[in-house]
Amino acid sequence: MAAENVLIDTSVIIDFLRKKDKRKTLLWKIKTDNNCYLSVITLFELYAGATTDIKRLDVDKISAWVQPIDLDAAIASRAAA
């Protein structure tokens, strides 16, 4: 089965960042078999909530692992479906 493209929500990434065992997170499971992306809006939300240098580094790492994409009307409509 071909990998699907999945737009990852902020809450899924926050759950991933908070858990010690990353392999037990939804993001890990989704990322294993799919192409994952996060919107620039999600990236903004993550940086806005990153209150320390360590948390900002975590967001940097996530954005290197899960590709950020610009959000336009077509992507928003498809993601909502």
C-alpha cells in the first residue's frame, strides 16, 4: 500500500513532545507509514508556545522531521475532508 500524505495537527505534535517514549505516540505511528506534513499555522502555534530555548529547539527538530508546508485554500479544504 502506498504511503498517504497526512497533515499533522498541533495537538498530535504536542503529545509527541510531552511523551518520554516517542514510539508510543500517534505521531510516531503515523510517520512510520505515511508522508507527514505540518502547516505553517501549526508551526506558528508551536513556536508561540515554546517558552524556553529547549522547547524552541524541540520545535526546530520537529520542523526538520515533519515537513512544514504553506497552507492555502485547497490544502485546507482537503485536510478538513
